[in-house]
Amino acid sequence: MLKLIANKARIRQKLILINLVTIGIVLLLSGSALLFNIFVSFRNSLVSNLTTQANILSNDCTAPLTFNDQKTAGEDLRALKASRNITRAII
């Protein structure tokens, strides 16, 4: 169908068609790159936040593990309820 349109069209119309197709392809590629960048940035941010929370929890749980204090260890775990990204935690 594109070939039929190209055969009957004038040079000006052919140039306009080529520009529109080129712009469409560029927009599609740039939109895909933008979505990929957003996905990677979100994933990196999530990994960074979870790593920070894990480091904080590991520092807070040193004493309860050393002295077998279940109450304090439970309090440390309950503090993780504020984070919606953490579904389970075990000491």
C-alpha cells in the first residue's frame, strides 16, 4: 500500500511522507529509551533504599543477637512495617 501511495504521489508529498515516517521512528525510539531509563532508575533507587535499610537493621540487631534479647529484636523488626517494600523479615 505504501508503494502504491509513493508511486502516485508528487515529490513534495513523498518528502513529507519520508519526514513523517522518520519522525515517527525517532519518537518511538526515544520514548522507548525514556521508559527504559525510568525503569532502571526506579530499580536502582529501590535497591539502594533496601540496602540502606538492611545495613541499619544489621547494626541495630547486633546487641539483641549477642545477648539473645528477643524483645528488642522484635521491636527492630516491627520498625520495618513502615516500609511497604519489605514483606518479610527474619532475624
